[in-house]
Amino acid sequence: MSLSNAPTVSAFTDNRVIDAMIYHFSLQIAALFAGVILCLLGAFGFAMESSARDILAAFPRSRGAGIVLLSIDLVWSFWLVSTMEMGEFSAFRRPFLIILPIGFFLTLRFVDEFLAVRALGILALLMAEPLLDAAFFRYESSRLVLTVLAYLLVVLGLTWVMVPYKLRDQIGWFSKTTGRWRGVTAFGFAYGATLIALAFLCY
């Protein structure tokens, strides 16, 4: 490939990146956002161990938490369907916009078992997309720290939606001993701190 063609290829690649993006978050902003959330969760879990354990133990069967999280899922999904480029599926935009609130109310009416867990799983899937978008076509090896988190959210989200009792089991496992609890919360805080450091130093 000649050097004269390089700018054209680069411009074409940049256009592809722009067209593929949904959220248009920079890698730095995405890493900062994810890092702050992980640090806050880790710090709260470590510093307020007793309260955090009680909250987590009650979460899987909390209908109030399920309604709040499912409402966030509805608003986020409605916004996505309303604004995202759907290409050849654009004709289905209006039916999807009608189905979403209907599905929301039907879920509240008929899905009582682990509603909070299923709603959290949907939220995890929604959160993975902006993280992957931010890392799209970035070539730094350090981006993998963020993409690993995104794919972990995808795996956990699918698991919690399809097999919601797994979250109850997971909470029971790392809440069983003080060592496990502190290890998980410390790891979450350290992972978040790493993302924040990368956001300022590398991205």
C-alpha cells in the first residue's frame, strides 16, 4: 500500500468507527465512570461490611429493588430503540417502542421470583455496551482491562437473567467468611483504582 493511500484508509476507518458508535464516550470517560463505581462499591462493602452483607442478602427477593432497576432498564432501552440506527430493521422501531412498556408491566405483574436479579442482569447487559463502544478500534493493550470488565458484565448479565438464583448462590459464597468478603471487596476496589489510573495515565 502506498503512502498516498494511507490518509484515505485512515479517514475511512475513522468514519466506520463513528458510524458504529452508539454512546460516543471516550475511553477515558468510560474507564473513569466504571472505576469510580467499582471503587465506591468496594469501599462501601469493606467499610460497612455488616450493613452491606444484610443489603446483599435481601436483594435477590427485594421487589422494590426489582421495580427500580426494571424501570431504569425500561427508560434506557426505550431511549436506545428511539435513537439508535437500526438499518434494515427500522420498520420495527415503532412496534418495539410499544412492546417495551407492555413487557415492563407484564413483567411486574407476573414475574415475582427474583425480579431484582433479572432486572440487574438486564442492566449489566446494557452497561456493557458503552464500555465496549469506548474501546472500539483502540489499540492500547491497557484497553483490555476495560473490555474484560465489559465481557464479565455480559456473562453475569446473561446468567442472572436466565438463571437468577445463581446470584443468590454467589452472594452466599463470598459472604460465607469474612476473608472471602474482604477479598472480593478489596479486589473490586483495586480493579476500579486501576481503571482510574489508566484513564489518567494511558487513555
